[in-house]
Amino acid sequence: MWWFQQGLCILPVALVVWTAATFILAYITAVLLRHVDPLVPYISDTGTVPPERCVFGIMLDVSAFLGIATTYVRYKQVQALTEDEEYKLHKLNLFGLVLGWISSFGMCVVANFQKTTLFSMHLVGAVLTFGVGALYILVQTLVSLYMQPHVHGKTVFWVRLAVGVWTFSSIISMFVSSVIMYSSLPGVDVAHKLHWIPGETGYTAHLISTISEWSLAMSFISFFLTYIRDFQKITLRADVNLHSSHLYDSPHYSITAPVNQSETSPLLAGSI
């Protein structure tokens, strides 16, 4: 059995690979069709013009559903591992689930409201995705702090903390550079500007802003790579119980989905 076939680790792996493929495919298509400049355009700009807009939207919607599933499994795992822990940790875990779902919903908003069509809604989606997503990373890092060393080692916590610092640094850099860019170009419709000339006013701030956005996106999806080891020991099995020998006698069925815990280690066990 390959490592990605173990347990439910396919969820975070699929989320990371699919989302990265969404950004890369949209970027390559937009550059080849000369819809954007090759030198680090905004991610949203690569999904603004057809045909890459359609591909970008559909693939990002799939990423949103993968995000919902991954954050839910993580919530159930922490819940199972910390049944006897303090009440504060369970509230923090629930708060993390809500943030994860809001961030995933934000991806749907970004996917369906492109930058050049309804910029205000696109901006809301970006804030929900990356802003709330950064808070989700912060909450999960705090959860890891409470869970070490009796559930997992300190290395997991430090890795997640490092990714969290990377994420918030990218947010600050993007915000500052974007403010400088917009303030240096009064009267210019920056939201609809897809092509930039090196040396023009605001170009340096624009370049810093786009690099920061790509860095933010990579840090955000990289965080879910830290879930792979945890998810490898969680398996989902569905049992279907038929309560009648005839399909039309009693339309009463029940489906249960217990989790098979392949190991008894408190680090890697979970229930859904």
C-alpha cells in the first residue's frame, strides 16, 4: 500500500495537489494566451478571462469541497483524541471547524465572482479565504500546542507555527504593498489592470503585492500537508443494515459509518 492510500490522508493530499494545480493551470493558460504578464500576476487575474476563467472557477469549487471535508475530519479527530481534556480545547476545536468552513466558502465566492465582474464580492471572497484561513491556521496551531507532548511531539507544533508565521507575514506584506500601489495610482482602475510595464508608477508595489499573494496561497495550502501523518491512521467504513427482506415492505434503512482505528496510538487514532 502506498503512503497516500493509508487512511484518509488522501484528503489533505488531494486538497493541496488540486488547489496548486488550479493556480498553475490557470496561470499557464493565461500567460500562453497573453491575458496576463508572465512575471507574477495576481492569482485572480489568471482566472479572469475565458477560457481559463471557467476552468479556474470549477476547479476552485472542488477545492472548496475538499477543504470542507478535510477540516471536518480534523475536527472529529481532535475531538476523539481529547475526550478527557479541558473544555477550552473542545471550544477551540469547534471554533476552528467554523473558521475552516468559512474559509472554504470563501473559495466558492472567489471562484464565482471574478475580479473584473464584481470586484467587491471578489474582495469579500479573498478576505474569507485567506483572512479567515489564516485565523484557522492560528487556531489549529494553538490546538497543537495544547495537544503536545502527550498526543504528538513538539515538532508538529513548531512546523505549524512556522507556517502560521509565514502566512501572517505574507498577509501584512500584501496589505501594505497594495495600499501603496492604490494610493500611488489615483484615478486608475487598478482592479481591471491586467498588464503592467516595468518602471511605471506603482509597478514595484504591484510586484511585491503579487509575490506576497502567491506566497500567501502557498503557505495556506502547505499547512494542510501537516495533516498527512495524522490522517494516515484514520479509516472510514460504512455498514449498511437492511431491515426488510423486501424493498417495499418497510422502507427503513440505516447506514452507520464507524471509523476503524488501525493503531491504538493516541496520536493517530480518531473517530468520525
